[in-house]
Amino acid sequence: MNILRSKAGTLYAEVIVGSPESPLGTIRFTARGVRKERSSVYATVGIWWDSNQLEYDDFNTWKNEERRKLAKGAWNLLPEDERGVRNWLPLDELKADLDLFCEDLWAAHVGRIKVKPLVADKFYPRKMLGPYVVEEGGTILFGPPGGGKSTVTYMIARSMGAGCSRVWEIRGKHKPLLVNLERSEKDVLSKMWGIDRALGLDPEDSPIDTIHARGATLRDIEYAAQRHIEENGNDVLFLDSLSRIGGGSLLNDEVANAAMDMLNRLCPTWFTIAHEAKGGSDPVTGEKKQASTFGSQMLRAACDLEVRLSGEQESMKRLITTLQVTKKNIPLVSLRETLYLEMDDKGLSEVLRPDSWDRFKRA
């Protein structure tokens, strides 16, 4: 069966129903979320009549009974009219077509992986697209709660989207996608309002594409994010936060690897917030451990930059935030910087650096 791939990444195949001279309509089989689990292929498979979805299910596509159930449910919803659609497409034929689609599904899914000779005839220097954002690389920003991780992350995303160099040097405009799984939409809007004020930006100037899905996991909304990125050309993904990735404990190596795979599938360039695993001394060996990203060491191994953020509340109106690079695969980034986040009763009002001493003395 000829299985194609849509721009949004959905696999599909179509079968014309009726005579070639006078077709009655089209049966379409679709599949998304194709994956290997326990040595079988799972997917969300749908059966459509023209533009109407008849039936869908997420199941083991290698199970004959599951395919039979889906085919029967869809066939029962085919139109019953004078055209005789069900006569042209008996249940057994629909089931046979579904069998062929599912049989070829995995080959079509991995068919996008191409093998080609590696000819290294050009040097491609790795570039920084923005502060702590590596072109076609991943960044993990970790730190204790309340230190300003979300504020700094949103500020980086907003600066890159608007091409604003008020805090960091930004080269050109980018098209970020912010996936918020951690906070209410109102909370994000309030934070972004303060960031716009601090950066001197008009809220209507290059607003950031955002998915608000508090209570969901990235696994839940992966398809929606993938479709949006492919249709709108987003070139950097910001995730708040890694703890909402889904699939199990991030202390598990397989779960951690799957999390990194998911981010890399969605966008070659990504930036995610993570919780902090506290440092200290090993109770057995006495070895001193530095604070790090909470979870398996596979997280740190997979990212290109790991940055620790620590925040000190100097006063009710000032948060001193320090960013320290703890791992890097690129030499084009400073290892440490400090930002002073000035606050008022509406949130962030100004971002300063330690060299602005005159203003600090007046505050």
C-alpha cells in the first residue's frame, strides 16, 4: 500500500470506492504517534470517509482482533443511501485494506530515515541563536524553586522572538514556540506583561506562539506541537517544564532518553526548564556532589548546554539571579553572569546588570 506523509507528520493512505469512471468517495487510513512498545507497533489509527472521520483508536496494530474491531466500527458508520457504498466496499474488503495499511506502517514510519555517504567538504561552525540557545542543540536550565527560572526563560524567548537586544545580544528575529505545561495561562500572561515592560516591547510586536496545557504532559500534546511547528516554521522550542514530559520518573534512564528523543523530534533547537537535584556529600563515600539537573545522568549527557540558575531575594523589589554554565559543547558562551531583576507590585519592571552601580545605589 502506498503510504504518504502529510506536512504535519501524519501517515495516510487512500482507497477510491466505486468505479474509476464514477467514484463514490474515498476511504482514508491515517496514523499518528507511531511507536514501538514491547516489540509491537502501536499507533493512533483512524478511518475516514472523504473528510469525515468514522472511527479511531490507539492500539497494537499487529493485533488482528484490534484491527477487526476498528474496521467493523468504521464500516457500520458508512453512509447508507442509494449509492450503495457498503455494496462497493464490503466489511471484509475494508478490513483487508486496513490490514495492508497496518502491515506497512512501521516501514513507512522509519522510511524517512535516509542513508547517504558522509562527505565532510565544508565546516559548519556551531552558532548561538540567542543567550544559552545553541543552533540545533538542546539547553537545560535548572535551579531551585522561586529563583526566576520561568522569568528568565520567557525573557529569552521574548527577546529572540522580537529580535530585542535590551538584555542579551540577539541576532535577527526568530520564531519560538513556548509550551507551558506548568502554569495557568493568566500567570504566563502576567509574567510576559512584565517582561514586555522591562524590555520596552509592544505586546503586539511578534507575540510568541504558545501552547497552554497545564495538567497535560508533553507526550499528550506532542502531536499538536509537532503539527504547529511543521506548519508555522518555529525554529526554537521552549518547554516549561521537563518534569511534565510524561512517561514515568526522570530518574529512569529509559524515561530520560525518551524525553530527550521527544524534544529532538519536535525541534532541533530546544530549551527546557528543569528542577534541581541538591548537591551535598555522599553518605557512604563522603564524596561531594554538585547541584545538578534532577533526573538521570542521561539528561545531562544529551543536552549541549546545562545552566544552573540561582536566585537571591535581596529585597522585596529585587531578585539577584546568577546563571552558571555547568556543561557546554560549544565554546561561544560565557560561563557566568548575574542579572538584577527589579520588581514592583505588578511584577518585573526592569532588568539590570552589576555594572549599573549608580542605579543600585539610588534604589
